[in-house]
Amino acid sequence: MSNKKQETDNQIFALGKENYKLLLIGFAIIVVGFILMIGGKSEDPSVFNPEIFSFRRITLAPMVVLFGFLFEIYAIMKKPKSDKE
């Protein structure tokens, strides 16, 4: 039984605590990007609203989302610092 306890104590996770924090930050960046895409609808379906093609929705929001995904890749690939070093 003590062998089993030792095995669970010595398990090493693939990602460190810092990696998980970075993953949460990246997820928040992606959510902000999608929030920036919201809006631009017309109250009357027969009336066109040119606000749907604003800089924020067409350019800024997709760049923020892309940056969030790139940040997620960095967070996963970052080598965690080991406690023993």
C-alpha cells in the first residue's frame, strides 16, 4: 500500500502551474476577441446596417482571436520549470 502512495506522490504532470495560468490567459484573450465580434445587427431585417463591417468586427477581433490561439500554443509548448533545479 505504501508503494501505491509513493507512485501517486511521484506522478509528474505534463504541464506546470505556470502553463495552466498562461492557458487561462490565452482563453480569456480568445473570449475577448469573440466579444469584440458581437453586434452590428439591424433592428429591422429589411434595412441594411453598415455597422456590421466596422474595423472592430472585421479586422481587430479576428486578430485578437488569432493572437489568443498563438498564445495558447506558446502556453502549451513552454517548458515548465522543474522544482528540483
